[in-house]
Amino acid sequence: MAAIVFFSSFTQSVVGFGTAMVGMPLMVGVLGIQTSSPLIALLGLTLEIAMLAYYRQSVSLTVIWRLIAAAVIGIPLGVLAIQRIDEEIVLTVLGVVITGYAVYGLLRLRLPRLESNLWAYGAGFLSGLLGGAYNTAGPPVVIYGHCKRWPPEEFRGNLQGFFLVIDVLVIANHTAAGNMTPAVWRNYLIALLPLALGFIAGARLAKRIDPALYSRIVLLMLVVLGVRLVM
């Protein structure tokens, strides 16, 4: 588990996202989805608080409030889904989501520019749904940000601000649903050290390598993980 947490934290520290997308499929195989889902949310929130300190000047609340408002509706539906859907179905859906996003990134597809702010509500709802169920709130918002042509600093800042709020809501819903078990908190405490080490190592490496190159490496790994989950 420590290696999974370290690599997930390291990835997000370098490229700006990826804790859930990297950690969730690996952690499910170790702890099962009932423990992994709230655990990854807790770890993500902890890391995002640290990372937001770097990008706080770039967060635009006027941009992300629509995403957050729609995600509030989707999150409780996603949390309820993990209690009512067979785990095999959950893993298949997660694999499709991860593979689709990774292929999108690797092909460098240039999606149409989204002029209307109404698209934010759809992206936010899907992010909330995926975040509540699988802790993979990233893909819809990341794609939305690309389509809105957010500048790099604003892109990273908005993502951290959005993910932080989403994880707070996800954790609140997990708590209400009774998913925050002693096993979750025990594994969270164990994971804090590798989480911190991954953040420190990733932050240092991010200053020395091209984030775009590392992002493509991560996307290739996500394709492998996603296909494995689907098969």
C-alpha cells in the first residue's frame, strides 16, 4: 500500500493531478472498493491542501463555482452507487474512464472551444458522480479546462481548488453513508508518511523535468491499468 500511495502522491505533485486516477485502480486490488474509495478521498484532500499553497494565486472562483455547484448533485449519487453496484461493474466502468482519458491525452486531441459556461454544469455533474463512486473526478473537468483553453497556471490552480472542494464533499457523503470505517482511518494514518514523501519528491522533480513528458509516461501507464481493469 505504501508504494501505491507514494507513487500516486508523486504523480500529482509532478503533473498536477493523478492521485485518484493512479491510486484508485491499484488500491482497489489491495483493500477493496469499500475501503479504497473513502481512503483515496482522504489522501487526495490532504495532498490538495499542500499543493493549493503553491497555486492559490491562480485559483479563479468565478470559473470553478459552476463546476462545484453541479458536482454537489452528482457526488451523493456516486457514493450511493458503490453500495448498490457489483464491484466487477464498478471496476469495468473505472477502467473505461481511465483508458478513455489516457487515450485522449496521448492522441493530443484538440476538442472544440467551449464558449458557453453551461458546459461547466455537465462537466461538474459527471465529475461529482465519478468522484463520489470511484474518486476519479478529474477527467471531465480536465477535458473541460482544455476546451475552455485555460492558461497553464490557471489550469493547475483551478484543478486544485475544484478537487479540494470535491474531496471535502465526497468525504462528507462517505461519512453520512457510514463508509468511514476504522479500517479506513487506520490505513490513512499508515499512508501519511509515504504521501508526504511522494509530495516532497514530486515537487523537487517537477522543477527539473518537463511536466509534459512525465504526463505522457503517466498516461501510458494509465492505459495499461485501464485495459487490465476492463479485461
